[in-house]
Amino acid sequence: MSPRIEIDGHLATAAELGHFAHVNYGHFTALQVREGRARGLDLHLARLDAAQRELFGGGLDPALVRSRIRHALGETRDASVRVTGFWPEGAAEPSLLVSVRPPADTPHSPQGLRTAPYQRPVAHVKHLGGFGQRYYGDLARSAGFDEALLVGPGGVVSEGAITNLGCYDGTSVVWPDAPALDGITMLLLERALPGEGVPSRRGPVRVADLTSYASVFVTNSRGVAAVDRVDDLRLPVDQEFMKTLTRTYESVPWDVI
């Protein structure tokens, strides 16, 4: 499939897209669509509404967002979709961009993470302008890793460049309490895991302590994957827990857009 970009319900023009050559300010959410459905749609819509209010002073009608996504999808049933809120220069109100690209699959092998001394500004907002994330992500991949792990002073973990990090201690999942984006997959697992007898909590996570966990994993819109190394550290992978984690995530219902 060819990528498609629409702005406010029509095919984007070169002039409209030129805005992003000069202004890199806005917010977005990214979701995987299968058969016209998405997991955690309510959370995606709430994220967009909250960020729109914070950045531009007014919310987003969830019915409008869903309509824009459906229009951009057209007859496409499976896709990677990104919804971006931005305010064109000189416009009377913000605009909504929807991009549709080929679907992305969940990684099937354990991931290797390389630490990076960086934390995203305004981390609770999924905002445009992720230079630091891209920079450190590219450095990690060029060194043979899959993703960058963002850490602050003292080796305190916040999040991955495009993921959240979770740590299973044998009874519960610990999510870093450092500044980070609450990812949709992370939030879905927080909802669903207690039903499997695995509660979640927020707490300090340090790189030096990662080997003490039964399993470490990452989450994003593509799903969940185990982590088996961070820098030179080799991490254990609890296969039974990872099966539970994967089964729990895959049991989350898909919402009609």
C-alpha cells in the first residue's frame, strides 16, 4: 500500500505539508489498525484530547477524530495510523493530520537496549520534535542494538526512545516512575494484568538493578517484547511470564474506529 496523508479530511497538499518544514510543534498518537479496529481506542482519543487542550487550549471531539481516521483509511483494513494535532501558521484554528502507512508487526525476538543520557522534555505529552529520541535510537541501532533506553542521573530509567519499559519482579510489574509518556500498550496492560494475578506499580528503576528482575520487557503500539540485554548486561527472560504477558495483551479487544 502507498502511504496516504490527509489534513482535515482531504488529501494533504504540498503547501499544507510545507508547514512542517518550518514549524515542528504539535502532538500525536500512533496506532495499529487491523480490520478497521484498534486496541485501546478510548485511550488514544483521551491522549489526543488532553494534549490538544494543553498545547492549543481546546479539546478534540472524539467522533471527529474517528471520522478523520476512517476517511483516511478508506478501503484499507490493516495499517499503521498516526494522528497529529497541529496549528498551521496564520490559521484560525488547529488542524488534524492523519497518515496511513503499511502495518507493523510485533518483534518476535528479545530486544537489546543501549542506554542514552537523555530524557524527553514535557515527557507526558507525545509531542513532535523528537530529535533526541531519534539521535540516540540511531546510535543504538548502529551499535547493534534494537532501541535506546533513556536514563537520567544515577542510571535512573525513564523510558525507551519509542517504548515503555516494564520489569517483572516475580509477583508484579514495576513501571519506572521517572518522567515518561504513559504509553497506550502500557496502560492496557495495567488494566488487564491484575486479572491474571499480576498487579502493576510505579517505582524507581535503575540500570544496575535490571539483572535482579525475573523479566524485563518493552511495550509500544506494535505490542510487547522481552529484553535480554542492556549495554553489557545480560538479562534473564522468564518465558512463562512472557507467555502470560503476550496472551494478556492479545486478549485486549479491538475497538471499531
